[in-house]
Amino acid sequence: MTYTDFQKNFANIMQAAGYEKIDIPAYEPWSGRFCLWGKISGAMAYFYAVYEAHTAGIAGFAGLKEAVDRCAAAIAQRFDMRHTVIFNIFAGDLSGDVREIEKMIDGQGEFMMMSKYDVYYGADTAGLRILRNTGQPHNLDGALAKIQRALKGTGVAAAPSRFAQPVAKHPILCYGILAINALIFLLMELSGGSTDTATLIRFGAVSYHLVFTFGEYHRLVTPIFLHIGFMHLIFNTLSMTLFGMRAERYFGHVKFLVIYFASGIAGNLAMALASEHALGAGASGAIYGMIGALFAFTILRKQNVENFRAGVLGVMIAVGILMGFTMNQIPDMPNVGNAAHIGGLVVGLVLGYVLAGKGASAEVAK
């Protein structure tokens, strides 16, 4: 194993443990042969400084150490940390000058938890062994275990990010759907009003008898683009912005269309079957399908979709369904199509689970 191998392995371990890489001005001749990682944990600030042991020798270490100390002190002061520990790791083939490294490590004295303290290790990438001062903690913050893992070889896998990566750069289909919704709403208003029953039927609203008695099955699709009143349009537009655009970016264009229309059709079918006399319209079934698909995605992938994680989406679903049933009990309130919401949600959950996949996200499309 080389120093470069060790550094790559150690970087993966640091990222998995929630550490962030810290850049400080290069100090020659250590440029490219040094890396600093930091993390705030409670009242403690932990830093790991990894040095290539042969680049400048121990004599050239003092200048860089001063830069590390200044950087660590500034961060600790900014976050008002009471204790700072800096783990200094000399990595590389130590067989040639192991005595010099041992002298450096052993000369640091007993460990005392002061406001700032240094712990020293040597990571021998040739002999795959660790040198340490026996008077210092052997595994504070799991440091010894981290070094041991990095020395095991190049097979240390980077921890998957808790944030998923999008597969589509721009939600162009969502933009198109929103534009169509706005255009149809305008035409409805000019043709008698979006709340007028005759206008809704003429533009394709759904009802049990229109679909199953007269065989107008296209009405399972057309209501997805209709809205009853301006507030209905605004609410669904905001919902599409929140959920639809994320669904398109993270599922991709084709899968988004499948989920959107399948959920919308399922919602309209559920609404028609729920009541023989109701007349329905709106994209709510499709939108609940988007939420359900995103929920399934976060559960299956164990990753967040931007600022949405599984728990947040689950609460949104529960609150939305509960509010729908509650609003229907309030006199003079617009009727909420709970059947459409639930029908779209169920289909969205199923398709989201099927289409999310367990593999790594693809690169963002151009």
C-alpha cells in the first residue's frame, strides 16, 4: 500500500463518519501530501491531520503544524468549543526512519484533557502497523480503529450519501403540464366558468355514469388537467412545484410520466367508483401519486430527496388524508375527493417502489 492508497481509504472513512475536508493554504514542501479533516461533536472539536511522512521529514513539520493549529483554533472559537483534539497521523513507508517517527510520537508526553491537545500516530503503509504513544488514548473518537481500517487496503468503500442524486437536470415535463393546466383553466373561464357544471362536463370531468354507462373512458384522463376554481388551480400548482418537479428530477422524464398519469387515472377511477353522482376534476390523484412515489423512493434508497426524507413525506401524507376527511365534514366547504387522493397515493407508492431501483443514481442528464 502507498501513502496515496491510505489517504483515499482514510478520506472515505472520514466522509462516512461525517467529517468535512478543510482546506488551508498550502505549505511547501507538503503541498499535495497533506489533508485535514474536521468535525464538531457536542462540546468537542475533532481534527485529523494526515501527513506524508517522507515529503519534508520531521524537521519540516513545525511550520505546517502551526498552520493546522491556527485553523483548528479559529474553527473551535467560532463554534465556542471547550475542547479541541488534533490527531496527527504520519503515513507512509516508515521502515526507513521508524526511529525518528517513534521519537516524534513518544516525545509528546502524557495525555491530559486540556482545552487543546494533540494525539500522534504513525501509519506504516508498508508493514501495515500503527505506531502510537502508550501514554495517550489509544482509541479516542475511534481514531485507532479508523487508521486500522484505512490500512486494510484499497477496498474501503465510500459511504453512500444520505442525499439522492437526480437523474434529470430540468423538470421540463412538469413545466409543460403546468402550462397546459393554466391554458385549459383560462379556456374554461372564458367558456362559462371553471365551477360551472356544464363547462366541466364539456371539458372532460369524470363521473360514474359518464364513464361506465356511456363508455366515455377518456374521462379517466382528461380531469387530470382540469381545476374547479382559481384556488384549486393555485393549490395544485404549488403541489406540483413541490412534489412533481422533484419526482421528475429523481425518477427521470419517462418514469415520471408513467407515475403521474397512472396515479391520475387511478385517482379518477377511484373517485368515479366511490360515488355514482359525484362530478370530479383535478390533478390531486396524480399529485398524491407523486408524493407516494417519493416516499417509496426515500424508503427503498434510504436517501433523502433534497430536503424531503421519508419521515417528513410520511407526515405530509397522513396530514393531507386526514385534512381531506375533516374538510368534508365542514358545512359549505368545497368537497374534497378523498377517494382520488387515496387511489393515486396507492398507485404512486407501488410504482415508486418498482421504479426507484436499488442501484446508484445515474448521472444528471444534460
